[in-house]
Amino acid sequence: MTDYEEEQNNEIEALAAIYPEEFTVLSSEPHSFEIRLASDNADDDDEETVVRATLQCTYTPTYPDEAPITEVTSSEYLEDEDITSILELCQEQVEENLGMAMVFTMVSVVKDKLNEKVDEIKKQQQELEERLEEEERAKQRAEEAKKFTGTPVTIETFIAWKKTFDEEISKKKKKTLEVVVEDNKKLTGRQLFEQDQSLDDSEVAFLEEEGDSVVVDESLFQELDDLDLEEELDIEEDG
């Protein structure tokens, strides 16, 4: 005849020794206890993602020939589907170990599940970071592309641009003309003549525009070589 009470007490003592900080007795009739479990990275000081689960077991009168009542009473970083998966894993261990102390094997598969969840979360975090980085790079490429993309031209925008352009050109021409006029005021006749060779014909051109032809009588002039400039100068000095 199986002494269920003794087997249950023996397993409780063993579990308390294996998990001294995690194991807590909840009641003795019926035997009920909880074990607070955490993923293996819980001891890392700089680790932020630690998956936790509290597994509660209550013995039935004929345990281990009968399955214990198993629950997950609290958790961190576990979704509902994860908790369902944990309970299914525990049930598999019950079916494989019925008739023997089985809580330790149940705890082991739960720990494995927590570690898998850590890997899953880290993978998701990495994928998220990579996606955000890619989105940022795409945003930067779009900003760079804008620098080489002109504003679409419509009839309205062209007319507005043409009006502004014409006004700017008109202002520049006016300013340039004012500067030229002002500078010309400061020049002597000789400087004006040297600046614009067309000025020597300006009076002739003006008369021709008025309809008058200009006729030069060459007989009125003498060759410079025939003039007695020294004699004229002496006469002026005597005078």
C-alpha cells in the first residue's frame, strides 16, 4: 500500500532544499506550495528583460498516482498563450511521470520555457531596432532626395516667377543706368570721348537725324604743315 503522505512530504523537503529562496509552503492540508521561477539571465545586473513565473502546485490525496493541481499565479513578460503553453508542458510531464514525484521535472520544463521566451523577446527587440533604423535611413534618404527635386512648375507658378524675375531685372537695369549716368557726370569731355569713340560723330549724326546734311569745305582749311605757327606766336607775344 502506497504511503502518499510520506511521498508528498519527501518531495516537499527535496524541493525546499533545491529552491531555498524560491520555494514557499502555502498549506499542509492539502499540501500546497509555490515556486517562483525566473529565466537564467535574472542574475545579470544589466539585464532588463527577465521573464518570471510563479508555479503553484497542490497535491491531491493520492498524488503521485494522480496529477497535482497546477497553476501559474503570476508572471512577467508572459502572454496568455505563453501561460497556456506552460500548463500544457506541465500536463505532458504528468502523463510521462504519473506514479512518481514529478514536480521537479515540471519546474525544469517551465524554466526552459522562460529562457525561450527571453530569446524570443530579444529577437523581437532586435528586429524592432533594425526596422526603426531602416525607417530612419529611409527618412534621411528622402530628405536628401528633396534637395535634388525641384518644385513642380504650373502655369500659375511660372507666371508668378516670371513677374518676380522681370521686376528684379528691371530694378537691376535701373540701378545700373543710374550708376552709369552718375559716373558720366563726373567725366570730362575728353574722358567721355575716349570712353565712347562714337561721340566724335555724335553731332553729325544728330544733324543727319534732323534732316540736315553736313558739307565740309576743305578749301577753308590748310594743311598743318603750311601754317607758320612760330610767326603767329611771335605776333601774339609782341602784342
